[in-house]
Amino acid sequence: MTDCALYDADEDNNHNAVTNIKRKRSSADRCDDDQADDGSTHDVALLPKLMQRQVKQARPTITETDRQIELNTQVQFFVSKLKCLTNISVMVYTQVQTHEGDEFLMGARAHSRFDVKDGDQRKRAVEALDDNVTGHPSFDLLWPDLFGKMAEQERAMELQSQIHKLVSQQECNDATDDVRAPTFWIDAAHAMNKPRSTSDNLYLCKEALAQDGKVVNLRTCIDNHTGGGACHNTNNVLRDMKCNSALRVFVKTKELVIMAKKKLKRTFG
């Protein structure tokens, strides 16, 4: 009789424990149930809890003038870090969105000291290349991937290198049609792509016609740190720069830009 009584007591305790887990009751109620449980069944569903509604934070705004000043300052920052080098061109670009949902391309570019006789001509050649790149229809397709995951950034850099090849070929075709020497030429065979950057061998002016001679390192990179932090520190982009280089940097704009009304037209997508 003693063994049977102990067995029944253990079963009762186990039944009470399982029942308590199933209930949405207070601790005091559960203590009462342990002492006198009527053996009835209980729902396992929990009562809905009202959660605090999340308020979407409004994006800060900035004027077009102030954003342009920031870009001008940033491109000068890069140039100042390369002041010991010669024949350097730097271009900084960003995609901005307005409060009306329109998207624009904004940028700035500057040159360091061109220590060659045809320095002005070479500067214009770099600018012509840059204008052709940013004006290419595929250039707009870069932006959705530029500040995404690494695989997306790598895809964007591959597209950027492809755009270089396309504009180089178009320049050669236009030069033939116009019976003139090409302004620039990119040696696509030496393109080097990385997840956040791409490099190409660029030839300007006379070297473009000969497709040989002085090589300009054309590099494009992604910098999502304020003030060029990634290029200056993380990726060591500026530390790796040499004379006769052209650097294009993509930067991110978090603010909504208030554009002049005369410019309010969609330029992306």
C-alpha cells in the first residue's frame, strides 16, 4: 500500500505541473491550483499584447547649395591628401533624393598640379572621359548596388568597368567618324575589379592615339564613410595612389536634398 500511495502522489504532482504550464494565470492562481485542481482543461493561447507603435523617423533635409559645398570640400580633401603627387584628377559623385522623390546626380571634381607641357589638354581629356561615363545610360544602374552588400557592390564595380570599355570604344568610333585623334583610350585587357573598387589603364591625348606610352591609373571606388574615411583609412586608396592617376569616388547622401525648382526633374531610373 505504501508504494502505491507514493506512485499516485508523483502522478498528481506531474499532472499539476503540466496544467500550470498551459495556463495564462497569475502565480497566486497557480499555487491554488497545486492545492486543489479540478482536472479541467485550459487554453494554451496567450492574450494579445498591444505593442508600442514605431514612429518612422523623418529623414533630415539639406539644401542643394550646402550639399554641393560638402562635395566640393570632400574633393578638395582628397586632393590635399595627394599634394605630393602630380598629374592627379579626383571626381566625387553622389546620388541625392528630394522630398518629392526625384533623384539627381551631384558631383565635384578637381585636379592637382599637372607637371607636363600638355597638362591643360590632359585635364580636359580626363573631364571628357568622366562626362562620357556619367552620361552613359548604364551609369544610373550602378546606384541601387553601390551601398548594398558586398556581392552587390562587386556587381556595381563590374558594371563600372564595363562602362569604361563602352565609352572608350565609342570615343574611338567617334574619333574615326570625325577624322580626329581619340581624346582617351582605356586598355580593357588590364582591368582589375575588386568588391569595392575597379582599376583600368587609361591613356590620354597622344598616348590614346598610339594606345601606348604614359599610363594613367583610372580607379573607381565606393566610400560610405563621412569625409572620405574609407578611402583614407580603411581601403588605403589614397595611400596607394601614384602620380598620373584619376580617382572617381562614390559617396552616400543620407539627407533629402531641397533642389532648386528649375531643376526638379527625374534624372535617375
